[in-house]
Amino acid sequence: MIRSCIVGTGSYLPADIVSNASLAARIDTSDEWIVERTGIRQRHIAAPGEFTSDLGLAAARHALDSAGLVATDVDLIIVATATPDQTFPSCATVIQHKLGLVHGVAFDVAAVCSGFLYALAVADAMLVSGAYRTALVIGAETFSRLLDWEDRATCVLFGDGAGAVVLRAEPGTGTAADRGILATRLHSDGRYNDLLYVDGGPGSTGTTGKLRMRGKEVFRHAVTNLANVMTETLAAAGLDPADVAWVVPHQANLRILEGTARKLGLPIERVVVTVDAHANTSAASVPLALDTAVRDGRIQRGDLLLLEAMGGGFTWGAAAVRW
């Protein structure tokens, strides 16, 4: 049996750090208001001329270095993003070119904050099929360019960044003791479009548009949906919450992370939290959090990880991964 193993992680954050105090000087908000409701203390903002593909490329290179591989080892690139450089071609092909590759397959996945989980599941299926050997799965966003900076309910929540993993097809035994991706589960429900969306697009307004969100309703759905899909994914792998060493979640809001952990009966100490430093980086948030916890030594070989995310659409999903 083939398993898709994560053999390297990487991340990249733009140099410009915007604190809550900096935002409070521009809009009607405060550090206390933001921290109490979200847990966010700062976010990184891409510089003018710094594109989503640039962030993704930097994260990809760090992941390849971590894996001890070179770009020519890669035969599959999937980029999860809601903020591509252009309507087309994809960010993935831009990154493929910047890596100097002229072989393999590269494409984008659009599932907003769940995008990395969707991309991971697609890459896993393609590697397990035997058609590909080594994949770069990247979540990259310049979400700041979708924000209405006069809307204090949304602009304080988001930041820019990128994270990446290298997946490698390796032999497994077919048991939950295997290293690699053990199970993934994905969902979507288009009835909730109006709760979290961008009010523009090339096929409608001909403009990029701005992010709009009804936060209380999103919060309610997020806690329920995420707890359910995490339980479903563990069951598919023949595991239960007590087996989980670390939850690596989408970093939308600290209150969502706490609520989800409570529903699973897990202490918040077993949840990787980076929302305070990164804010919500959409498709980049899960791989950013994963790389942070790998590099600071929290995640150790053999640990069972539970990755999860939910985003606009609604889309949501989870993955059980043995490190």
C-alpha cells in the first residue's frame, strides 16, 4: 500500500508586521477589542509588488530544503489560494516556472480557508494512485488585497503568508501505525454563500471585490462543522481523539479553536495556535501552523496530527496524518 508522507515543511511571512495598535490608529478599534474577540495581536502584510506566487515560492523552497530534496524531484504542484496573481494562468504554474521546472503537473485549488485541506486530499489521491511520486502542496494568500480597510469587523482578522509541505509516496502496511496521510474527509454546502464571500469577480462585476462576512453565523457553523469532520476523519482512520498528539487547525479565531477543542474533549494545550502572530491567512494558515510546530520541536516522529479547516462556500475538511 502506498502512503503519502509529509517529508518536509516550509513557510514564509512578509516582512511588514501590522500590530493591533497600528490598526487602532487608522480605524475605530483597539488592541483589547481585537484580542478579546479573536486572540489576534498582529498580522503580516505583503509589500506592494509582492505577489501570492512569491510567498508560495519562498515557502516551497523552504519545504524542499527541509525534505532534503531539489525542485527537479517534484512532479506535482498544487496551490491552494483565493488570491492568485492573475485570473489565469494558475499560481501553481507560475511557481513551477520560478522553480525552473518544465515537467510534471501544476494547478490551483479554490476552497478559500479550506483550500490547503482540499489540495492535500487531491495530492494524496494522485500519489496513492501511483501516477506521481513527489508533490508540493502550497497554501498561499495575499488576503489583505481583498479587505475593506474601513470595515473593522473584517479587516482586523486577516493577514498574508504562505506555507508548504512536500509529500512523498512511500510504502505502508495499511494500518493506523503507518507514517503519512491516514484519512481525509471533505465537505461543502453552497447554501451559506452569503455568510462569507467576496462581492466581486471577473465573471460578475469585472472587479476583484471585497470580503464580506457575518461573523456570528460563521462562528456557529465553524465550531459544529469542524468538530464533526474531525470526528468523522478519526473514525475513518480507526482512531479516536485520545490518539491525537496535536490538532493543527485553520487559524481563524482563538474562540473557534477553543470551542472545537472542547467539543472533541481535547485540552487547548494540544492545539497548535498561531493566530495571535499570523491572524487568519486563509489557505496558508494550516501549513503555516504546521511548519511552526515542526520547527519548534513540538511535533515529533510518530505523532498523530489532526489537520482541519473551514472556509467560505461553506467548505470544510480534515486530515489525520501520522508524522
